[in-house]
Amino acid sequence: MTRPNGRRVRELREGLGWTQERLARKIRRTRQAVSKAEAGKPVSETLMTQVARALKVEFSEIAEIAPRTGIAPRTADADEAEAEAEPAGVAA
């Protein structure tokens, strides 16, 4: 799945004077698919590739690819909690 930069997609679309419906027609998708991307909700890499082409921008300008492992990225809080749980003098 891909996490879109919804704000940027909307800015680019509006800069062209397009409605969500018009962008959706150009990429042969539904208006709801465009709306989901503009809301920043995870969507397919294929959808964002189509959006990028239609808006004439690089994929990386409007989206980032989420890790495919299915495992959420570690956070600083998780690292700290793990470090606190380890007995002193034990290296991980």
C-alpha cells in the first residue's frame, strides 16, 4: 500500500483547474478513489502512479511506499520501552 500526500495531490489537481471527477476520468477510476487519496488514506501503488502521470509529477512528490512487511515501523517509544525492560548489563 502507498501513503499519499493528499494535500499535495489536491494542490496539484486544483492548480490545473480540475475537479476530483475530472482527475478520476483521466485515470479511469472513481471519484471516491481520488477522494481517498486526497484524504491521505492508504491506496494502491498503481492508483498513485496513475495520479502522478495525470498530474505530470514524479511519484515521490505525491506518495511514499509503505513497507511491504506488514510490520509497523518501530517508534522511539517502543525502543525506549524495550530498553527499560532489559536487565542491566545485558546487551541485545
